[in-house]
Amino acid sequence: MFMDVVVAPTDEIELVDEQAGLFRDPPNGLIAAISWESGDDETTTVMVWTTPSDRGDFAFEKMMPLIEQGGISSKPGIVQPHRVFVRSSETDIRLM
């Protein structure tokens, strides 16, 4: 399991979802993505990936084009989990 967190302007997170499909068409290696308003026009997003490679593939394939176009400038910080509990289900849970 690999986690990262991004604190970014809300419009950047919306752009990532719109063009890279973070929430509306999540990549296979993404276990969970949780976003919340954390300040004035600021959103915090935590992403949990199956492996660092899955996260790297998403970054290379989906995020690099957005960065190169100048659409986003925020960068994720890596989180080292101390303890983790995940309840499994047979269906996707989407809260938007």
C-alpha cells in the first residue's frame, strides 16, 4: 500500500478529476481517494494506491500532461501509514 496527500486549490482537483478521471474514472491501482474542503478555495485529497508503481503510472500517464500544459502546480506529499484498516466490499462506494 502506498499513500499520498495533495493540498491544492479546489479548481486543480476539479481539473484532475475532469481530465485525468481521478474520481469519475479511477485507475485500477487506486484503492481509495478522499477529498475535502480544507480552507478557503483549498482542497485536501488523500489517495491510497495498491503499489508505488500504480501511483507512478497514473502520475506519468495522466498527471504529466496536465503539468506540462500548466493546468496544475500542486505536488503530492508521500504519507507513510502507521496503521491501516480497510473494510472490503464487492461494490464501489462513491461519495460526491
